[in-house]
Amino acid sequence: MAIRLDYLTPGFEEAFAAFLTTKREVSEDVNAVVRQIIDDVRQRGDVALAEYTRKFDGLDFSVTGMAVTADEIDAAIEAVPSEVLGALKVAAVRIEAHHARQRPKDDIYEDSMGVGLGSRWTAIDAVGLYVPGGTASYPSSVLMNALPAKVAGVERIVMVVPANGGVINPAVLAAARMAGVEEIYRIGGAQAIAALAYGTATIAPVAKIMGPGNAYVAAAKRQVFGTVGIDMIAGPSEVLVIADRDNDPDWIAADLLAQAEHDVGAQSILITDDAAFAAAVEAAVERQLRTLPRAETASASWRDFGAVILVPDFDVAVPLANRIAAEHLELALADADAMIPKIRNAGAIFVGRHTPEVIGDYVGGSNHVLPTARSARFSSGLGVLDYMKRTSILRLGADQLRDLGPAAIALARSEGLEAHARSVAIRLNLGGEG
Amino acid sequence: MAIRLDYLTPGFEEAFAAFLTTKREVSEDVNAVVRQIIDDVRQRGDVALAEYTRKFDGLDFSVTGMAVTADEIDAAIEAVPSEVLGALKVAAVRIEAHHARQRPKDDIYEDSMGVGLGSRWTAIDAVGLYVPGGTASYPSSVLMNALPAKVAGVERIVMVVPANGGVINPAVLAAARMAGVEEIYRIGGAQAIAALAYGTATIAPVAKIMGPGNAYVAAAKRQVFGTVGIDMIAGPSEVLVIADRDNDPDWIAADLLAQAEHDVGAQSILITDDAAFAAAVEAAVERQLRTLPRAETASASWRDFGAVILVPDFDVAVPLANRIAAEHLELALADADAMIPKIRNAGAIFVGRHTPEVIGDYVGGSNHVLPTARSARFSSGLGVLDYMKRTSILRLGADQLRDLGPAAIALARSEGLEAHARSVAIRLNLGGEG
């Protein structure tokens, strides 16, 4: 049974504030062992990779090779049901089309003084994409991570995926092919992150590493950060559904459970203005749980982190939603559009009764890699910009330097940086050598 | 004497690769003491802040107060020489105008299926800006960090600056006023970062913390990351100058020294195609060092990390520059413009003989907070986007859900996420409860 909070009850603010800071993850401290693995891969390269892969994944590269071959990818595609292939294609086309709109434009201009200024965007040369093995090996995540890189123009996209017991999800390989990823290695864990960051004889290093992983992968990404870029470390997923009484309680319950089945640390929150509707949703959750394959995970998540928040009206829901800063926000309201401009903090907003969050997980076109754990207050979902970087450009002629130089000299001297002052002054014959 | 590398010498590649990975910073491990300070401020709030400030900065809040008053800022402005105030104003106007062009546009549209999609940008609600005390208390950095926040529309910008012995650089307060920052506290170190991240009775928490600081500040930012956002942790500054023989060696030497005077870990690199020119620049560096106030720092930096790289022609300089991925890249070449499109990795490019990097530090208009330590391979300088976040919006009606739903169901089932499948299926009367 999820927690119940009533806005009109004394003590609500304290209870809500405590709810907001509830930790939903026990972070294992695996830093020492990860440090060792990374150092080992840096020193011994492919040999270390082979040893760790034999040990952790039960795989022998002398039999399988490290790289996944084009023939293997072809065979994998044959093995994926055509319905799933078709669905992946629908998703890929929509994701690519949406992300193409995110491509930034260069801005090169001359200001009224004649100073040339510019912002020039370039793709990152090479990125690594980590794909987990086992049950969390999701083809949809391959599309969501790789397609923005493709749209950005990244020339080299390297995928790593552990093949526990030799097996890679064929749909993952099919998704990789659709996203234009052809360089794939059957490695995982901290050793794969180390190989991507520092390179080995087989694997050239990349400049940035993306994608989700377990505690070892997350710790490894943190440790190699600086040598390479990394994406945000994602926490357990969450949804906030703001729903009025005119919804079918079963639809809303299904949405709460879709989030809860991800992980015992996932979080599903309902905000509504009607106690009877809230009770009906809660009852529907219990009823639907009975037939759910992942009922154990979903019921633990709902019990430990689920919440039903009763509000007197939806105006007070807005500041609550902004404080929750949910990864996914569903507005199942008669006039959902009216609330959008008031929402400041949310990873993604799903508008109206016919937009379950799950559409965004797969085929909506927007990205499903979104900020978790209230980080939508300060960060954004994955996009094309995450695969690019901006170089600023400045160009002065002798005239512009004469106009602007004295101000630069004054500021440099006021900051005690005389060599700064002189590098301008010497060009203006103002006593560069003091 | 800086290191000399000659592209045509056997062993160049090994020497260059080793040069690239040279560490220029000893990172002190202050994590344990920083952890203690943060925990203490979280628990005891203002009381802990007052104690640490008395201990580290010799300041008594019962005398000075924690907040800097508007009267103090007025008085500080009076104390700044008018030439410096005028130069700050020139800088502020130019920085604001350039950054205004970085403001992102929302993109809300309906695709051919009738699916509503959108990217909506909002400013971060509140940001904290750390400004170091002492000699590194730079008004230019206040402008560079605060003005993009102002342009982004951040409603609350909080500045913290330690007042060692009671003193805050008046130009820093003047710059804060120009950038619209009025909430300023005389605190610093890890305790200031903790107060910004978790809040105290006096200071409401922020959502993101920006700005440079010492090892304690950097460690504290890393530790509070997740609770709040942070900017990149900057390393020592660096410049790469690509110069032909037609430059005045004294101008180029002055540019190399402007970078070197920052820090003993700073790095200045010259790439040229003419050995005699290289020797002339080296001689000019030695000569100019004699009269430089910060000669000790600059000569240590030049000796330990400076480099002169001789190339047979400037075509081979391009891949070297892209591997160096310098924070600052000067192109002091006859046809500098021709090289720009070939440069993939650089924080900022300064084009031509009349654009010393120092102009970009102060009055060019572009930001001087740029990626260091080769991170221009995967990241960008500070900009307006760093103070905003993007929320994606998805809107389907019943028709669109009927069209797209089956693909989502197929993918969810193939990923073993039945509750995901049902949250769509239930809306399509396709057996939501299995």
C-alpha cells in the first residue's frame, strides 16, 4: 500500500518534504574493485579484457572473438520476430525525425564594432554506448542512445554489451543495425568502460561514454569522467500522474504499475482532487497486480515508494509537481494544456488521457533517457546536444583591438594579471614589456 | 625552458602522446574533511556556517552579518576606480549581447500523424555562484558566470564569496551589481557549497552551483552533485598558439606568458613551421619574463608544461591541435580562416594576429569559462543552456494512440515489461488486465 498524503491535513508540508528526500537506492560502494579493474585494463589491455570476460560472463574470446561480426548481426535480425522488427522500425523513424529538429545551428556574425563572434557546433568524434546484458538489455535504449548520436553526426559509435553465457539479445543487435552502429564488442562491466575510456589494441578509445548500467558500470563511469565525458548516472525511474475524477481508474492504475514494474526503487505518484477516485485507483492497482508477471517488483515499489496525494484543487498541485520534478509527468486532466506553462520542472510531460507514459518509452519520438531523482530541476533528457560541443570564435582586426584593448588592459591590471595586460598592450604599442 | 618537439624527428609520436597525458595538477584528497563539513552544515545550518567562517576566514557574523547589504555594494562601487568600472561595463554589455543569441527556442509541433511533440526550455529556478576570495577573486568571472544566468531568466542568483579578514574585492561586488546579483553571502569553502546545496535558516537552497574554487570547493561540489547540479570542475588553464613566421615573436611570447602567469599548472604551447621563429619566440619569452610581476609562476609553468612544436607545414598541425583539444586556440596565421573548419576540438578559437586570447578573457563577449584538460573533445564552454533545462512534451489523441499503440505493445512485450504493454492495451480495449 502506497503512502497517502492529504494537502489539507496538518503536518502535510513536513510529510511531503520528508517524502521528497526519501532515498530509493542503496548505492553499493564498489569503488575499490572498480579502480583495480580499470587500472588492470589500462595496463594489460585486451588480455585483461579477455580474463575479466571469461570470469564474469563465462565467455572465451579465443572461441567467439571480442567483436560481434556483421554476419552475427544479420543472423540476429533473422531471429527477431517480424512484429518486433517492424515496431523497432516505427520507433527508429520517429526518434530520428524528432531528434533531427534538435540539431543546433551555428551562429557566426559580426557585431556593430566589426568584431567577429561565433558559436560553432561539432559532433564528438567517437562515443561509446554501454548496453546492459541480461533482462535489462533493451533494444529501445539502443535506439534512444544511438540515434541522437547519429543525428549529431558522430562518426564512430561503439557499442559494448556483455554476452552473459555467450548470448546477446538479438533485438539489441537489430536496433544497433537500425541506428547505424556496426562496431560492437561483447564486453561489459567496469572492464568495458575502461576499454572505451583508455583504449586497448583492439578498441580505440572514445571521447564520451553513454548508457545505463549496474553499480559497477556507474562507478566506472564516474572514475573515468574527465578522461572522457559521461552522461548522467540514472537513478530508478519515476512517474507523477496528475489525474481528475473523469479518468478511468484502471487506466491510471496501469500507468502507475508500468513505472513500478521497472525496479523495486521505482516510484509512482498520483495527485488527484477526489478521494473516491484515489481509492478506486488504489483498488485497481491491487487488482491489476494479481495478474502481472513482474508483480513482485511492482508491488514492492508501490508499497515502499508509491504515493497518493489528495489536493483540494489542481492549482496547488502545480507547486507540488515542480518540487517533485518528476522524470515523467502525466497530465490526465480535462484541460491538461492549461497546466503545461506552469510546470517548470519535469523531464517529460505526457498530455491528456490518451498519452500513457509508455508511448514515450518506445514510439513517441522524444527520448526516454530523462533526468531522475528530482534532477529535472537542473538537467534535461538526452538529446542531440549531448553528442556535440560548441566552440566559440572571436576575431578582431587592428581597429577593433584598438577600440576594445584598453578595457581589457584595465581589467587585467585590476585583477593583478600584468602578462594579460601586456599581451594586448604590446599590440597597441602601449608598452608591452612594462 | 619549455619542451621542444619536432614532427620530423623519429619518436615524435611517442613524445607527443606522452606530452598529451602529462598531469598538470596534484589533486589533494580532501574528501574526508569536506564530507564532515558538509554533514555539519546540513545538521547545524547557520551555526556551523558561522563557526567555520570564524575559523577559516577570521570573520564574526555577529559583527558583520552573513549577507552583504545593498549599502555595502553601493560603497564598494564607490571604491572601484572609474576606469575599471567603465571597463566592467563594456565587458558586461558585450557578454550579455553575445549570450542573448544563445537563448534556445521552444519547438512545439504536430507531426503528420497528428502526434503533438515539443521541446520546452525553462530557466533553472535558483543557482549559486561561487566566487573565490583573495587574489583569485576576479570580477570578470562574476560577469562570465552570472550574466548567462540572467540571460537565461534564472530568477534567483545567489553569490557566495569568502571575506578573508573581512575583505571582499570591491570590483567583485560591482560586477555582481552589474549582473543583477543582489543576494550575496560572505561565506566560502566547502561550508558555502553545503549551504547552497542543502540550505540553512538564512540561505534557501539552490538547484545548481557554478563557479571555480580551490580543492575543497571542488571536492564539495562533487559530493553535493546529484542533490544539485554543478558545472564542470575546471583544471589549470591552457593556450595553444599556431603561428607562422610572419608574426612578431614578442606578440606571441606575450600570449604564451599571459596563460602561464595564471598558475604553475597552466600550459602554453606554440606550434610553428619555422625553427628560427620558434627560437625567437623562446628568446622573447625569457626576455619578457624578466619584468613580469608574476614571473615566478609564469616561468615555472613555461618550464614544466610549456611546449614548442615544430611542424613541416600547417596541415599536420590540424590533427595535433585536435588531439590537444586546447581550451584556447590562437590561429596567428596569414589565412587563419581557412583552418577554422578543420578544427574539431577547441574551447574557443581566436582568429588572426589581432585577437590575443586575453580579449576573450574580458571584453570579447564570448564566455571565458571553457573546457580544460582536453575536455573540449566532449564538452563546451559555459553558456545560457547551462542555466536552463529542456522538458519534452508528448500529446496523443485516441486516433494517434490507436495508430502507434500496437508498436509500443510489441516492444514492451519483447522487453518483458508486461505492465508497460497493458497501460497502452487497456486504452485500446486490447485486454489491459491480461
